[in-house]
Amino acid sequence: MNEYLMKELKSSRTPQLNAALAKARGEFPDIPRNRVATIKMKSGGQYSYKYADLADVFNAIDPALAAYGLLVMQWPEGDSLQTLVAHESGEERVTQWPIKALPQQSLDTAQAFQSAVQVAKRYALTAALGISSEETIEGDARGHKVVSPHPVAADPFIENDGIRAPVGAKVN
């Protein structure tokens, strides 16, 4: 960690919280990404990515949070989700995350609101703790497996180790 960042962490109003979070993060295991989200694009086609649901995230991180005296609480307040990360010393940090309707929904029903809150909880929690609960596909063309709604002629080429060659060709 760079010297400037260490100085900022030590001089902040939450040095014990910061130290405990740093230690806990060092012990967070890989979070299993057992769920699949499929996104339909306006232009047609779709892509998918794997993610961990909120329960999987908490199951993975709770032991390390508890070991270092950390607590996470989340609650909706208006159109924002509040996330409190607190340390047994009394130091705490509260962040806000917007609660937004899922595509093709509104927040008018209890079920729609609860779904939006659950999504906000996962995003807010992982952002507050600096962890990831889903595959990173942005900026990686290989991660965007777009499925066209219209059949496309089979590609007569294959790609092997970054080399594009006709199907059946031997690539060294």
C-alpha cells in the first residue's frame, strides 16, 4: 500500500475500523458465483454473466467480519439503501446506494421494491467492502458472449491462442 494512502488511513476518523476492514479483507475467501444473469439487449441478442447472491456473499465474509469485530447493517430509506459498516470500537461508516427499478418494472409493488432492494444490497455491500460478487466482463470482449436472436452462418474460422485460422487448420 502506498505511503500516502497509509497516512490517510491512519489520520482518518476511523482508524480502527479501517485496520479491521483491511485484516478482514485479507481473509475473505473467494465468493462462489453460482447464479447466472442473462441480459437481453435492446438491439437484440443477449449475454450472460455469473454472480453470487446476497446470501452467498454474507456466508463467505461473515466469519472474517466477526473475527475482526465488524458489523454490516443495511436498510432502505426513501429511494436509497443505507449501508452501515461498524467496528466494535464504535467507529462506523455509512454509505448510500440508489434503489432503482429493475428493467421493465417499477417500484410500485412490494415485490418489485423488495427485488430492487435486494439488488441494491448486494451492490452496496460489495462496494462498501471493496469486493466483487460477479464476473468482470466490461472491457473484455471474450466475456461478452452475445447471442444473436437471428441465426448466423457458422464461422468458417476458429481462434486458438489468439490466432485466427480456418477450421481444420493446424496452428502451432
